[in-house]
Amino acid sequence: MERSPGVFAPQWRLTSIGIALAISLFAFEGIAVATAMPSAVRDLDGLAFFGWPYSAFLVMNLVGLGVAGQWCDRVGPRRPLLTGIAVFTAGLLLAGTAGHMAVFVLGRGTQGIGVGLASIAVFQLVATAYPPRLRPRALAIISAAYVLPALVGPVISGTITAHAGWRWVFLGLVPLVVAGGLTLLPALRTAPTPDRAPGDRSRKPLFALLAGIGVVALQSGGNAVVAGRTVLAVPLLAAGLLALGAGLRELLPRGSTRLRRGVPAVVAVRGLLAGAFYAVESVVPLTLVTLHGYGTVASGLPLLAGAVGWWAGAQAQGRITTVTRSSLLRHGLIALVCCFVGMAALCLPGAPGWPVYLLWIVGGLGMGVCVPTTGVLVLDQSAENETGTNSSALQISDVTAAGLGTSGAGVLVGATAAGGLGFGAAMTVLGIIATAVCATAAAGTSRTAPLKERAAVG
């Protein structure tokens, strides 16, 4: 039997390389900024505003995602993708040349908008440039492109910061980002333009901004609770919940909170698994240092193991054709449940620390299967003029839940620092919550596929 061409066949090679390069650079910037940030805030005398660059990126990333969805559905991926790359580049230049912390924060916010615009356009490019049978492998490229910066990003950015200065962590990416955009031009020229009236405008960017502000307010409110500032915490938490609820109501498909069959259920499951995974991931190194006495390098190695597992899972899901996508998603979530149960157990008194390396490979494997699989499920169930909107909802669910999960984990850590809760007990609670969240998502995977989907495909 003749083997069918893959995503690196001549007709798709430049597109695949361009997507991999663009996504890798977006991911590298997100990782590298953590390494460059201490030097940047010191040079800009901005230690008091250390969290603002992260918050600005999160909020404006949601705005970019909100803008991109319907824009892509109206005009196709070309203009949103090129605009996103241009805006991201402008953000790199702003951050890299900043002489004041306010300009640096503005640069990070600009980068967030650019990444939001470009990431949705890349999803739609996958839908238009590749046949349906190659979409799982094309989305595996995106997952792999996120993994590579996790493997080498901290080392490269640390070396650049130490020898050339933190500014070159941003400025050095500019020519590479431009090169990635040029590589995608051939595919963008041939991308079809949807047949949709250009007058369809929405207020989704405003609701995305509202949701982002809600996440930041909830994080601030949680920190205020830990610090014992109840008078400040109550209004912050109330305002955050109202803003987040109002924003997500307009940004996510109707029925997402009820896991309504089809795209709403996929979007909800993606949010649940992202929130659980990133919450636990954010405390893995700290847990190894605090509970098991590991050093800095050893405590960070599980994240490297998880990245390798993620890559393996992404590649595997692109080649598996013997089960349905919803079943594959369930298997990935079961892997995450096993990982989180183990993580909770390792935080009990007397438990060893070394199994975390194996557990985090399992967790990464689960994410590598789940993330591209949810993307395939959304694209396969979206009409041509809905791929942008539905992809936007999927990414918004992911980013919002990840922000909430890491914020919640941070509040738990803060509670241990304040003496209200033992660190091991807090991390055990976090593992149990993450397990319950992913188990709920696994139970809902049957609703992520159309009614007519069979239990297996040949």
C-alpha cells in the first residue's frame, strides 16, 4: 500500500516550517521573559511592578484572541496572521528598547495582542491549508513547537541575558519572527477568503478585556486574603467573579458550562485540563525544593521530562487512527488523573521525591495527546465561517483557565507562607483538586464528538 504524503511533503513543507518557526518564537518569548525579568526590572527600577508585565500579557492576549476569532472568519487567516506578527514584533521592539518600566509593560501587552491574533490565524491556516486527515499531524507540529523552547529556552535566554544583556532576549527575536512570517506567505496567498459579509462586528474584544481584568482581580483578591486584608479582598474577589463571568459568557459557546455536545463541550474540557495542569506544574519545582530538599537544577528537571512527554504524546496522537478523537481525549485525561493522584501522594509525610520525574512524563504525555486532539475536534465540527470563532473560544478557555489555575496555586503557596496551612497539606489538596477536575473532564469526553461518531474508525 502506497504511503500517503505527510505534512512535510513538498506542497505543505514551507507552511509546516513557517508554523513551527512562528509558534516556537512565541513560546520562546514566553519562557525567556521569566529569565530576563529580574535583570529588566532592576535596570528599569521597576521591582514594585514586577507582576505587571505578566498581567499585561495575559489581559491583552485575551483581547487579541477575542479580536482574531471573527476577524479570521470574515477575511481568512492572512491579514490577522501578518498583523499579529507585526504587532508582536512591535512589542519586542518596545520591550527591548524600554527606558522606563511603563514602556516595558506596554511592550509586553503589545506582545500579548500579537500572539493572540497570530495563534488563532495559525489554527485557521491549519484548517484551510491541510486536508482533514493531516490536521492531527499539523496540530502536532504546533505542540512540538511549544515543547522545543521549554527544552532550550531557559539556557539560551540565560546565556543571552548574562553575556549580551536582557534587551537582546527581545530584540534578537525580531529578525527570526520576520523570517517566519515570510515563510508563511506562499500559503497565505492561496488561503481562501470566507464568503461572509464584512459588516459583522462584535464587542468580543471588550468582553475579552473584561475577562482578563477579572482574572487579575481574582488573583489580587486571593493574595489579599492570604495577607489578611479582608476589607480589600472581598470587593476584589466579587468584582473579579462578576467581570470574569460576564466576559466568558460572551466569549465561550453557549452551553459550555453544561458541556453541551459538540464544540461547547470541547471548549469546556480544554479549560478544565489546562487549569489543572498548569496549576500543578507551577509548584512542581517548589515542592521538590521545600518537601524533598532537591537543588535548583534537580527540581527543574521534571518540567524537562514533562516537555519530552508532551512531544511524544503530540506525535502519537497524530498517527493514531484506530480510535475516535473523543476516546483519545479520554485516554489523555486518564493519564493526567494518574499523574495528579501520584503528585498528591508524593506530598504526604515520608513520601520520596524521585517518582515525580516519571509522573511528570505521564502528565506531559497526557497534555500532548489532549491539546492537539481538542484542536482537531473543534476544527472538524466547525463550519468554514466558524473556525476562527471556535478556535478563539478554545484558546480563550485555555488561557483563562491556566491563569486561574496558576493564581489559585499561588494563593495556596501564599497561605503556607503565612502559616495558615502546612506546605505538604496544601500541595496534597492541590493534587486532589486537579485530579477531580480532570476526572470530571474525562467523564464529559463522550460529549465532545458529534452524535454520529462511532466508537472506532478504520
